[in-house]
Amino acid sequence: MTLKEAYATHKPLKFSFMIDAYESLIGMIGGAESVRKLVEIGVWKGNSLRMWHDALPNARIIGVDIPWTVSAFKLREDRIEVMIADQSNPEQLSEVSKEAMGADIVVDDGSHKAKDQIDAFLALYRHVRPGGLYVCEDVFLNYNEHFTTQNEPTMLDLASEIGCYLQIKAVNMPDIARYMQIKDEDLQDLKPSNIFSVIAGCAYGRRKSTISMDVVEQVTSSTKSVMFFQGLVAFQKGDLPCSEST
């Protein structure tokens, strides 16, 4: 069953345009049959888990949600597991990270709160397999006051900064030095982090960043690409092995 067919059958709470994005993303990592593990935060009644189950025939599907979404926890089908955890709880998120070890795909469709999205990403992304995907859905809610506070960093901010830093890493230092009008004698002191702090604001309307530069550098070092689709943002891991730390 194709992903679109599974979507039509099980009718999960996802926009149809997201399914188009997922088809492209899954194709990038070898196709549906190559996926062995998918972890999804936020599964409510479990319709999305059934969709993934039917569309990814060889995958272990792990759903994560808070206790009052009781419908999903009754779901115990072949290759489908559901665990109780709150992505806003660090200890519970740590337990989820153990399940995410070596995952082909991690999906965040949870609380949609900006802080929760970033915290979950930083906890789970390092465990995604090389070449695998981390997808955060409904990022348009980063602009909604009910899901973020003024001047609070959002998932779109983080994704934009990582994308900008990837470009800086791709350009040689002399070219950047000329762009920034840096003297030759000062070139030896030029570091990517210094450059980033000066010009990365262009990535998201020059909004002041409150995301740690160390975080951006660390995530970028293991990231191959950042992709923006309608309604979601996706990160593809590079070739570095997934972290075994929790």
C-alpha cells in the first residue's frame, strides 16, 4: 500500500500536502521498504500509526503520547508499539530517546509548542541513523502566540540557523573574508562561529537569536541537509554514526 493509499484509508490528522512531502522524503532514504524503525511523538487515536504500518511494510512503528490519549494505548498490532511519555518532561523524553536509537525516521507531531519541539529535537536527533530523517510537523504554529512566546526561539529559527551555518561551512574563508571586508592579517582569527554571529540574522528576518551557538554548531556537524516543506521542516543526518549516549 502506498503512503497516499494508507493516508486515505486511515485518515490521520495530517494535512494532505504533508503526505506529498513524506513521499519525497522517504524516497530520499531508499524508499518505504528500506525503513526499519519510525518513532512518532503525538499519535492521539493511533490513525497515523496505522498509516505508517501499512505504508512501511518492514518498519517497527513506535508511537509516543501523553496519558489521556487513551485510544492509542489500546493499539497493539503487529509492528506497532505505543509508549506513554510527555515531550515536555526531560526524564520521559530521555526514555523516548532510547527508543529512537538508530531510527530511520523520527516525527514530532506532539504539543507543537516551540520549546517542546526544540527540546525533543535536541534529545532525539542525535540518535537518528546516518542518512535518516527528523521531521517536525505544523511548524506554522511557531507564529501562533498560543504555542510560542515573544522572542522565544522556535523550530523554524533553529532550522534556519542550521541551514545558514551549512552554507557558511561550504564557502572558503578568504571568500567570506572579502565579503565581510576583513583584512588579510586578521584572517587567521576568523572562525565560522564568528561569521555566523554577524550574518546569520538574514536567515530569519534578522530576529535576534537566543539559540546557543554551540548547539547550532553541534547539530550542523551531523546534518546533511535541512528541507522546508509546507507545514513541516525536515533534517537529514549526515554520515556520522548515531549517538549511543542518552
